[in-house]
Amino acid sequence: MKATAIAPANIALIKYWGRKDAKLRLPANPSISMNLSACITTTTVEFSSDFENDVVTEGFDNRRILDHIDRIRNMAGKKESVHIVTNNSFPTSAGIASSASGFAALTVAAATALNLQLSEKELSALARLGSGSASRSIPDGFVKWEGEYAHSLYPPDWWDLLDIIVILATKAKKISSSVGHDRAGSSPFFLKRLEALPERIARLETALKTKNFPMLGQVIEEDCLDMHHVMQTQNPPLYYWNEETKEVIKTIRGLPACFTIDAGSNVHVICEAKNEENVIRKLRKYQLIVNKPALGAHII
């Protein structure tokens, strides 16, 4: 019983920060994301009665990975031990959603290996239990996550956008996103953020539908700054940015591009493909990963 799956990381255009239910990883607010073509996790899962023990050859949190495997084994009514091999094409636990791609790939590979016939909706809800944002790496392209599962708003070829990731840090974060989520409610600005989000989400959905890049950029940057303001006013506060983060933001000013930043210092510069050359020229001194909108998790 063996299967290999690949899954993309995703960049949240509207972020989720904070949870309604930490155990079930239910988000405090809806979010919208784009899957990333060059930030991929490849995971092979094999179950066998010949294996003496569960083995994870590589993983950022082996206990969390095996807890998720136990969840899937219980669903299938199986007890065989598992061997897991996983690799990322990008830095792990550095604020580029490696947990999203990791648990999405793990979910699809394990479910397939155990012959669980699950729908995309069911896979998204299951991946969420491993990592909330993994629910968004299951469907294709541009994705919205509301409640228990995520669904695709548009396929990858809907809009020729690029996410150019400026790599400023490759080491694992000192404070994980999961810990940060648990403290979000301690910010005096957390509830104000939640109140502002329905209108902001509506604007982003309009921008995606009409392919209005100036509107898209305005909303993306507004939401990014809002989320980091909540992070920085939590107890204790979270400061993921560094001086290079601020320098990159200044560098792209005046370009037909916008920025967003997840829980890390690396900057995601979003632009239309027609402006790729001009944007990359400005960022040439940095290490870059150029992404197009991508398919969601699938078996290979």
C-alpha cells in the first residue's frame, strides 16, 4: 500500500490569523489564497505489515505528522506501520507555508495508499486537521477557505499572476505560526480586524473576478499590514519582519507590483506576468523563487 503525492504551498491574499477552535484548526475568518507552482512538497507514504515501526525520514514535526497518519489509519480501519519520505523544493518552516504543502501532500498520499475514496471537500477538511492552511493546498488555483474546508474559486490559468518570493530567511522560525494563532485574541486589534474582513474579502473577490490588478494590490497590502499589526500587538508580540523585509517593500514602490508577507520575513511580490522582467530586474540582488498559479494536491 504505497502512494506518492505532490502539493503546492500557497500564499494567502487574504490572511487567516487566529482560530475559532484550536483542536479542530477552524479559522477565525475566511481566507483566499493562490497555489504556488515552484514551492512543492513531494511525499511518499507506504504502509506495510512488514514494517516494525512508523518511520518519518524527514519532517519538521514528526509527532504531528504521525498523529495525522493515526487519524487517517483510524478512518481506514488499518493498523499497518508506515514509512514516510517527504521533500520540499523550498525552505521549510521559514514562512512559505511548508506545513500547508506538507500536510496536503501527506493527506492525499496516505488516503490513496489506504484506498480511502475521499472527495476534494473531504480531503481539504482532513488536511486542515494537520495544518489549517493545508486545506487551501488541496483545491486548484485560486482558493477560498471557509469553515471546515476550502474550495477553488478559479483554475490556475484564470489570471496570469506571478508570486515572486524574495528569500530573506531559510532557517526555521523561532516561534511557529501555530503558537502565534493561539495568541491572536490577546491583541486589542484582533476583533477590529475580524469586523473589517467581510468587506475586504468582497473587494478581493471583485478584483479576482474582474482581473483588476490595482484593486488586488491595494487589498492584499492592506490585509497583510492589518494581520502583522495584530501579530505585533499580541501578548507576547510577534515581530517577523527584519530590515531587509522593509527594504524589499521600498524597492518595489513605483512598480506595477504589490507585496504580502506571511508569518515570516520573506516577501511575496505579486505582479502580472507581463511585468515580470521589470520586477525581477529591481530584485536581482536577492534570491528569488518565481511562482505561477498551480494545481492543488494530486497523486503522481
